[in-house]
Amino acid sequence: MTARHQHVAEDLRRLIAAGTYAEGARLPSEARLAAHYRVSTPTLREALELLRAEGLVEKFHGRGNFVRRPTQRITYPSGAGDGLHVAVSSGELTATGELAARLGVQPESPVTEFVCLTRRADSPQSLAHVYLPHAAAQDAKPPADCSPWGDDIVLAADPAATASTDRITARFPTTDEAQSLRVGGRTPVLAIERTFTADDGRVVASARLVLLGDRADVAVITPITPIAHTDRPEQQGNTLGEETRTG
Amino acid sequence: MTARHQHVAEDLRRLIAAGTYAEGARLPSEARLAAHYRVSTPTLREALELLRAEGLVEKFHGRGNFVRRPTQRITYPSGAGDGLHVAVSSGELTATGELAARLGVQPESPVTEFVCLTRRADSPQSLAHVYLPHAAAQDAKPPADCSPWGDDIVLAADPAATASTDRITARFPTTDEAQSLRVGGRTPVLAIERTFTADDGRVVASARLVLLGDRADVAVITPITPIAHTDRPEQQGNTLGEETRTG
DNA sequence: CAGTGGTCTAGACCACGCG
DNA sequence: GCGTGGTCTAGACCACTGT
């Protein structure tokens, strides 16, 4: 814990908190910082990596390290806050095995994909991929304004959707996700696999939401069912196969 | 993307998947691996760091790198799976500002803390801290067997608890959490701040759950309320102040 | 004690961004 | 072209583990 890079990170945190390095400002170059703290460049980079993972700084190749603007946390699903801008794009693809299984359609079926990238003041906040069976997506077009999670798209395409099942986990972003969200590959994200179902259990749509761990929350209210804890796990549906590895 | 350490990591992944390095087996020492791949030790360590973050290997200072046993994912809240062992300990402390605010008690009030560490086959799976106002915890003692999330403890202490509000995010573990869960500080975890409430809205207990991102899921079923997305965020309670920074 | 990982150095060379 | 970050090297020394 008395590692050099920890000390450097600590000092930089202090300076950022004190406002010496203001929000949005560029930090001195890594070479300068390394000279100032009398550490080698890898050590200094390690310190910056810590700050980046904490969401305090943002790096840009060829430009420098910048103090990230403090961001209010967004709370899902209420989507708290103004100033959110959602950019939606759409495309066609054919369902591969996993997606087809989730949607309950034949593999190779045509599927419409909507991608919702939410920003606040140019800072990416969340990324949502919504998958609709082609048939349902007939009259669905990318709305100019929609919720960050694409719920509107699903409801517009198929109002029969009455519930969603979320499977939430924490992981690192894929390369694409990291690029879209403008973070490094080592910033933890909240990943939500969402399945929209109708009353009869039919799957209406599937979505994958990726939120930045340091900018987003998910809020959930659960009724407490005093179930004996020694039960076998048959209480609520999770018929997806158990995974063994994180890929 | 053709970085040396990526190539090394890829090859090691392949060897692990192929069973050349079996589950639980020790990998060759970092020096040997570095020599074999003709890279420097920092580069090789970078590759191992990737695998560790993915949950494929586990490092032990002075002993070596080991292939981690594949672990089934636990799905919360059903707690799917047998073979879970929950160790419970308890203690007393006085509520500091944040905790007192969550529990709705005066700062410096006495609070009973329960810590539940869940393991499967000696592998830590989750860590739960449950906080009960001292008064309610009178007749609550650490049960020999309880749910991994400590729900039982809360219900035993105060059966009035009827709902819980969860605030879920993704982050890195604190030093303590990393130690308890036997992972590095750079493995993403799912952190859940849980508030138990009674019908009248009174806060009964508060809990902090930490799950390993690569070993756990949270499953949530939500009814869809077709709320206009342009609403102001007044729909569901989140009276906690908005945070601006991840600490 | 010997072997292992943990951390660090003082450079080097390459790739990107911007003027 | 110049300054920036991205990656890598070939060592060094320290701390921990087990015999």
C-alpha cells in the first residue's frame, strides 16, 4: 500500500479535489509528471491508470490526460436527470445462436437492432442494444427522442410487452463498448441482459444495456418473500443455462 | 491491439481452455513464462493481469499463479445452487453519518453489524454486511445457517420488513473486500446497497452486498410501466443525495 | 534458504493528434 | 514536425512462502 504509484495517485487525487487541476483541464504530460514525482514513466502511468479506473481522469492518445467532469449518477430505471441526449440508430442483422435463443426465434432469423447511446453534455453515459424480431419491428422506426434504455422502442413495436427480466452483472467493457463509452477497457461496467415478455410469457424483445459503474446506478424495489433459505432454487425463472466462464 | 501482452494472454487462455494447464494447477513461474514467450517480466505480468481480471487465474504472492476453478454463476436473489456455505459473524459499532442517514437513526447510535461470507468449495462468492439498529437486534444472533444475503437475519430481527430497495452499481472492491473475496483489487464487483423497509416506510435495516462480477448475476423482474420518458424523476424513491464522485 | 511474485528504473521506439 | 500517450525492454531490489 506504500507503493510509489499509490502515493502519486493519492497526491493527484488531492490536487484534483482541491481544484488545482480543474474539471476538464489537461494535466501536465506524463513525462513532466514523472519528472516531478521522480518516478519512471511506467510507475506514473500506473498511477494514472488508478485514477482512470476511478473515473477521475480521461486519457486521449496524443492529446493528454484530462480531469473528467464530475457526473451525477443516473439512477435506472427512473433515468433521473435532465440534459440527457439519446442518439438512436438502427440496423438489420440475423440472429445468431445465443440471441436467437433469447428471443425465441429460429437461428438466422432477421432481427432489427436499435442502438441507443445516451450522453450528458457530450459525456457518454450508457449504451443500449435493443433486438426486436423483424416482424414486430415493422412499424418501429428510430424515434428522435426516446428513453436511454430503449423501452419506448419496444413498447411502440409491441405494446404487449408487460414485464422485463433483467440479469445484471459487473464486468469490463468489450472493445466496442469501451470505444462508444469513451472509457478504457479496465473501467468496470454494469451489464444488463434484458428480456421483455408479454403476459403469455412470449418473448417480445431482448436488450443489452451497458452502464458505466461510476456514473450509473440501478434501483430496484423488491417485495420480501420470507422463503426458507434451504429451498432448492425453483422459485423464479432462470432457465438460461448456467455459465461457467466469463468470456 | 496486437500488443505483445495480448498475444501472450491469448495463448495462455488457449492453453487453459485446452486443459494443458488444468484447473487448480500452478502455472510456470513468471520468469519461465517470460523467457518462453521472449517478453520482459512487466509484459508477461500485464498478460497475467488480464487473465486475472477475467477470472481465469488467481495469483498468490510467493507461491505462483494458479488456474482458477470454473465457478458456476450464482443468480441473486434465488441463490441458485447447492454447496454454498455461509459464515456469519457479528459485532457492534456506532453509526457514522452515512450509515445513520440510511438507517434513519441518530449519528453515533449503536448498530449491530452482521457479516456474511459465502463460499462454494472454499472459493469466496459474496460478502454481505447487514446493519441493524441496536434496538431491533436484541434477539438476533448469528444463525448457524442463513441466506448469503442476510435476509434471514433481518426478518428474524424485525418481521415488519416487507420490501427492500436496492441500489446496484459496478466498481472495484475496497482493499478489505478484495481480501475477503480473495481477488485482486482490479476485479469488477457488483455492489448493492440495500435498504429494508416496513409497510409504513420505516427503515428496518441496511445492507451492503458485494458479489464477484464473474461469479454472480442479479436477476430482477420488473413490470413495465409505460411512463412518458420526458417526466421529471419523481417516480420512485431515491431520496439519497446524488453523488458526484466515486470514492 | 531458494523460489516465487511485487515493484521499480531509465531508457527505447512506435502511433496518434494537431498545427 | 513536435508533443503526446502506448508499449516494451532488461535488468534491479524487496517481500512473501515453503522447506
